[in-house]
Amino acid sequence: MAARARSKLYAWLHERFDLDPLLTYMRHKRVPVHRQMVWYYLGGVTLFLFAVQIFTGILLLFYYQPGVDSGHESVRFIMDQVSFGWLFRSVHSWAANLMVFFAFLHMFSTFFTRAYRKPRELTWMSGFVLLLLVMGLGFSGYLLPWDELAFFATKVGTDIVGVVPLVGEPLKELLRGGPDVSGATLSRFYAFHVALLPAIFTIILVLHLLFVQRQGMHVPEAVAKLPPSERKEIPFFPNFLLKDALLWLVVLNVLLYLAVFWPAEVGLKADPFSPAPEGIRPEWYFVFMFQTLKLIPGHVVFIEGELLGVLFFAVITVAWLLVPFWEIKARPGRKVRPMVIVGVIALVYIVIMTAAGYLGGLE
């Protein structure tokens, strides 16, 4: 009976959407099997965490009320009064952090395996834009509880934006909705966080996934040089997808563990007229930038140190986006590729600056 119902449903859908090409694609899609295929799963985990963010974010939207007089109170209400509200907010918070973490891992694994090379230039660029959008989502969402740490961290972050030549001040006022961090800032960050950035993210994500599906999984050069008879592959549906789903379950368990034993907190309500409390800090994925700006002197020759730091990160961001177009080729016979050195320097710098920021108290 069930099989007959499924057959009728398939016939009904096939008559309208011609499902045969899709099923043929699913049957023939293959995934290379090699020692580096573990990196293939990082993109799927990041996508899964984005889905968790969407689900928990929608639940939080039922109760959250943006505003100076309601933002902090509604978060308190979610944490204390709504059934399992504390859990969903904690899952949302931890999923955001894990999403950034896995997005960084995915980016560096792509870089070190040289999966950014022709013909995957647009795949790399769209993926890096997604990482920037994820960080933007984290920055905009940090203010929504309207507590002291979020308020002053946002003030510091938008002040840094203001030092950019020519466009800095207008951009700062655009973000804040005025000269200072206020209720207008909260309303704008709320709009950025729940509407504008997710919409842009979804569009870029669809393009990124289309690029990946069209070009297939990147195969390391050593594997690509093997004769077809020696290459190993597995079907994407269902073999690889089931393994991907199994890893999602593991990540979900880790996420729930973190949410239960280290739930998200909400501090004292923000007071623009009170002095900044100790321990003002950005989210951990901005700490390496924050620490770098702290170490730069007030003036370097005739340039303000903060401006120099902002320009430095702007140049690095553009250079990283355009990696496929300036890749340093290795000389024949050279064992260590120059791009590996570049990637290691970038990774070690981020780790050291982040550790230094936390060990130094982020004062």
C-alpha cells in the first residue's frame, strides 16, 4: 500500500517536473576517496550549523523585541520564563561560534589543498565572502541582548570603522543610525542580523553550492595523476551524504553539550552614561584584529596607528579574496610550496594574536 502511494506520488511529481534528469544526476554523482577527503565534510558541517542558526533564530524571534526598553528585558524573559528558552538561545549562541570556527577550518583546508586554483576561482571567492558574512552576522547579533559588554564592544567596533579615510564617518553613522550607539543602532543591527545579512548570505550560498555541484569535489594533484583504474570513488547519494549526516549528529551532540553545561549569559542592561566595564572584548574571531590594533603605536611616521591597522587588514582581506589570481608558483624541485608558507604564517598569526589577546586580558 505504501509502495503504491509512493509510486503515485512520484508519477504525479514526474509529470510536472520531469524528475529523471535529477535522479540520473544523483545516481552518477561521485566523491573521490583519498587521504584528504576528511576536509570534504567541513563545508557540510558549516551548512548544517547555518540551518541550526536559522531554526533557533526563528524561535527566538517569536519573543525578542528590539528596542532600548525591550531588547534586554525580552532576552531575560526568554532565558527565565520561556520553556526551554535558555536552551535555544544557548544553542543559537554556540552554533554561531562553531559555524565561524568550521568556516575558518574549511577556508584553510581549501587553501592548503589548493582547491582555489583554476577552474574554482569563483568557488573560493564566494566561500570567502560567506566567511565575511558569517563574521558580520556575529558582530550584528552581539548587540541584540543590549547588555553592557555588547554595547561598549559595538561602540569600539564602529569607532574603528570610523577611521577609514573618506567613507569611515559616513559608514559609522550608517551603522549606528546616528553619531552614537543608541536605540537606532540596535534597530539597524537587528535588521542586519535577521533580514539583510541572511538574505545576502543565502544568495551567495546558493551560488557557492551551484559552483561546487557543477565542478565537483577538488581532487589533490597526486590523486589526479593516477590512472582511472587506480582511483577510488563512492556515490554521493547515499554513501557520502549518510556519512555527512552522521557527522552532523556528532556536531549536534557537541552543540547540545556545550549549550547545557555552558549556557549563554546576559549581563547587566546597557547604560550609555555609565563608564565602560572591565573586560570589554569582541567575539573571539575578531580578537586577533583587536590585539593587532592594540600593539600598533599611536602614530607610525605620519599615519595614525589605528588607521594603519585598518588599512593593513583591508589590504590583507582583498589579497586573500584574490588568492587564485596571485598564487606564488613553486620552483621546480622545491619541496615546500611558497603558498603553504603564506598559509602557515596567516594561521599562526591568527592563533598567536588570539591567544595573546585572551592571556593579556583584552584590556
